[in-house]
Amino acid sequence: MTDRDGGNAVDGGLVRHIPVLAAEVLDFLRVREGGVYIDGTFGAGGYTRAILDAADCHVIAIDRDETAIARGAGLVEAANGRLALIHDRFSNLDEVARDAGSEAVDGVVLDIGVSSMQLDEAERGFSFRNDGPLDMRMGRDGPSVADLVAVASERDLSAIIARLGEERFARPIARAIVRARDEAPITTTKQLVSVIERVVHARPGQIHPATRTFQALRIFVNEELEELAAALSAAERILKPGGRLVVVSFHSLEDRIVKTFLAERSRIAAGSRHAPEARGPQPTFNLLTRKPVSPGEDEVERNPRARSAKLRAAERNAAPAHEGDADEVMRGVPTLAEAMRPR
């Protein structure tokens, strides 16, 4: 990945990755002087830096990865009090903002999925291209993927891989994992790739056979979809009227959750001739993107990882926040606690 050029208003060292759709994110956030913005997925700090450079504003940045927090220390220092960098999950972003002294904010940006730094570090176990421990935990807490594949039933593994990886060979892959672990523990990414390749064979022009399974297991152990659903509701609660929500996602499951959430929160309940006054929660957002915004050819050429990115944005109105999160995102998939029960 190419580093972004230094020499900005907020320096603090070079950013190690290219923030996807950065110009579009800033346009939709409509960053202004004196505003307060939440970067719920700090990562390498690309969006945070861009927001701080755009205006004399404040940013509350959040990351569940302690490594990202440590690496952001230079940016915090360079921001001269305009940046609070918090180690937490972005599902708690409203509570984090209030603890930081902000009862309402002007914008929230979320960049969903695994970060470039995590993919590029073999010891984190996210990548099937580099051998490393089979970990994939973003926050280094809770069970790892190695823990999961050691105890989860064939049925649970199949459901996880099919639903979260959209892998049509989920059942034979789950069966192969169970057979392989009976012979020896599966503790490295190379071992798991080898098991998958016995079932799914590489074909020219197709994605790597392990892509969907690795995606599914990573999403599952990090509870990424539940986190996203909770974060969207948290953003609804903390945004002030006129505040903007901008979400960049990288695969269909994430984008579907964002699309559904924004559609539901922007829909006006329809009445009927029997009950002309519509009842139910009032819409809380006004859509800014009827269709998702995708990177242009130039950006994809500079940053191939941007290829699948989709941006959706909406503006908060004054209606009260709805109750509850999107609680159906994991229908048909066991919970992490259920999958980790001893066989």
C-alpha cells in the first residue's frame, strides 16, 4: 500500500494506508469549524487525519485494537488537544462520546471490516496468503479462530461459513475441518488453507479458495455484524439534527445491513383510508445517497483494496431515536457462546 504524503496541518507521522473514498467521506460529513466528529474505526488514522486537516474541529476516534491505539499516539500529540483516541468497540460510540464530554456530535464515519494493517501483519492471522497463528481477533480478547475451529460442531461451522462467507461449499469445508482437527489441531493459517484447498480448488481468474471461509470466521469471532448493527443505532442516538452519518463497507453483508438500516430509518410510515394518520416511529434520517457511492477507476488503480468499497450517507433530523438495534442480522447462525460450547 502507498503511504499518503506527509506535510499536512496535522502531521504526527505518515499514515500507512490510503483511506478509501476519503474525498467523498469529507464531502458527505460536511466538516465545519468547531464541529465534533466520531471516527468509529480509527485504524491507521486516515479519516481522522483528513477530518482534522479539513477544519479547526475535534475528533473522537475509537478502535478496539490496542495496536492501532498505540500507533496513533503521535497523531494525538500533533493534534494539540483536538483528538481523543479511545480504546473501545465502536458499538459503544455514543457512550464513548458522552464520556469524552460530547452529548451530541456533528458527524460519524465508519469504515467497516479488517484494516490494511491487520491484513499485512502475518502474526495477526487475518491473511490466508501469509502463514501465521490462526487468530484474527481485532481486539486480542475472546476466542480466536483457532479456538473456534477446535470445538465448533460441523453444523455450526457450516452455518457460519455459509451465512457469513456466502460460501457454497460450506458443508464440505466444515466436514473437512472436523476431520482434520481429529488428526491434529489446526493452529495456523497455512493449515486451515490446506484443509480448504482439499475441497475448493483454485481456478484461474477466481478468488482464492480460502477467501470466503476466512472472511466468515473473522466476522464471526469478532461479532462484526452485531457490532455494526449496534454502532448504527448508537450513531442515531448521538448525532445532533443536521449531523451526518457516513459508512464505507466492503462486502455485501455489511452493505446490506447499512442499506436496510438507513432505508428503515428514512421511511415515512404510510397511512390508509381506514387510518389516514400513519402510526409508528418517525423517520430519523434523510438519505443523502439513494445508491451507494463507489470509487472511481483512478482510485482503484492507486489502491486495489478500494475496488469493492461502497459508501452510504444520511443526515439526522430532529425525530427521537428508535429503540433497539438490528437484531436479525445473525439469523440462522449460532452465537459465539453457542459455537464455543465443548463438544
